[in-house]
Amino acid sequence: MRVIIKDLKETVLSLRFFLALIFFIAFRYIVTSQEINFLSQGKGLFHMIHGSVIYLSKLYLFGPLLPLSMGITLIPYIDSFINDYKTGFLKYRVVRTGTDKYIASKISTTILSTFLITTIGYSFLTILFSFLLPFASNNPVLHTWGLYSLSETKPEIFITLVIILYALNFSFWALYSLYLTTLTNNKYLSLIGSVFTMLFLNDVFIKLFKVRFDDLMLGSLKIVNPLFSFLASLVITLVLITLLATLISSNIKKVVKE
């Protein structure tokens, strides 16, 4: 646990973490704000929150260049394993902490750093639009099924749960990027590979199942009960993360034995 806390602290307090957070917020704001038309609809708290619900719906579900947003969250930690391997620091860390603790630290820090950037970034945007733009969109609610059926009745809960699912979804892709680095030892290939894999799987799933691959993890399943939809996506994401963690652990152990 101490190793994980130490690595996470160093990552979160690094300049790269803050730059990634700033880039993430700025990028998501720029590419999304141009798509949204706000109409004044009162100054009450409900309308303020409701306005941000509509904003987040477009931001999360149909925001352009979403894979690049995911790529930005990888900045703080994407080359950590590669640097350890190429500088020989990997063997020193393994001898000092043990293979299992080293692997646990890499996996945990990758997940948590990405989760924090996504959560803080989307939460900041929500607060910004809630307080500065007490408006509601002239666009209808995007979905009436699954988790998104809460957007009209319980917008605060909806926002919270959507942010959690998106943070976990980006954490999954960050872990996938780490998996690629254990195969390629190249941070650029792992970053590009993660983005293209996301686009490819989403395209394939749309053609075959009429639903994006990421929708399985984002509460968009056509389940009437929003709680079941959230839990289903949560379980799917955690299973996929566990699978990736197992593959990463196996690959790193092979590298250590070389």
C-alpha cells in the first residue's frame, strides 16, 4: 500500500498531471461549447442543474473527439513502465519492493490518476456551467432508458453517476494503454493503439449490435431501471479492468524474468 500511495502522490503532484488536467478541461470545453445552444429558463437551482445535465449529456455521449480526450488523461503515467524498463530502474524497483507490489502500484496508479483527471475535469465543467450559465438547452433529453432516464427527475444523481462511469471508462482505456506498453515498449504506439482500438470497437459494435462498445460501460444499456443500468455498466467495467490487470501482470512478470 505504501508503494501505491507513494507512486500516486508523485504522479498527482507532478507538472504533467496538472497539465493533463488543464488540457482535458480546455479541450472538452472548446470542442463541446460550440455545439450547445442555451435558452434562458429561470434562475432556480433546478434549472441550473438541469442545464448542466443537458450539457453533460451532449458532452459525454456525443462530444466530438472523445478518444482524444481519453488520450489526454494518459499523459501523466503513460510512459512510466517504459522509463523503468529502458533505464534499468525496473529491476531495482522489483528487488526493493517485490514484483507483485510493483505491478499493483503500476496498475493502481494508472487507474487512479486517470480517474482523478476525468472526475475533477468533468466536475469542474459541471460546476462552471451550473453557476455561470443558469440556462437549459433547447434540445430534448437524449435518452429515456437506462441511467439517462434520471436526467429529468434526479439530475444531481444523474450527473454524479455519469461522471463515475466515465472516469472508470477512461481508466479502463488507460489500463489498456499500459497493457500495450508492456507489449510494444513504445508510448506513442500504445497511445495511438488505444485511440484506434476505441474507435474500431465502437464502430464494430454499432454495426453488429447497434450499440457502441463503450456504451456497455456508460449506463446506456436499454434497461428500464436506472440503478440496474448503472450497476450493469459498473460490473462490466470492473470485469474488463480485472481482465486487463491480469494480462498486464503476466506481461510484466515475463519482462522481469528476462
